[in-house]
Amino acid sequence: MVLKSIAIWTDGSVEFYHNDGDLFFGHYILVTMDSSDRFLDAHIAGQQKMLIS
């Protein structure tokens, strides 16, 4: 699992997008934290773009 990006929202919440390292067939793992630094959720998000040759 590799951290790919961080989104910081105006309400103070933060989303961490991780590459799944192919654990979940190329999807992202999204972890959400609230403005009080409490982790709220972690789930599998949309599939990463895959190139087929």
C-alpha cells in the first residue's frame, strides 16, 4: 500500500488515497479523517487506470 495523494477540505476533514499494491485488483484505498483528527472510514474506492498491452 502506497500513499498517492491527500485531499484537505475546507471543513478540516482529510482524505488519504492509497495505491492498493494490487491487493484489491487495482483499486484505491480511501481513508477519511475528520477535523478532530479521528479516523472515520476506510474503504475500497474506484479502480485505478490500467493499461493492457
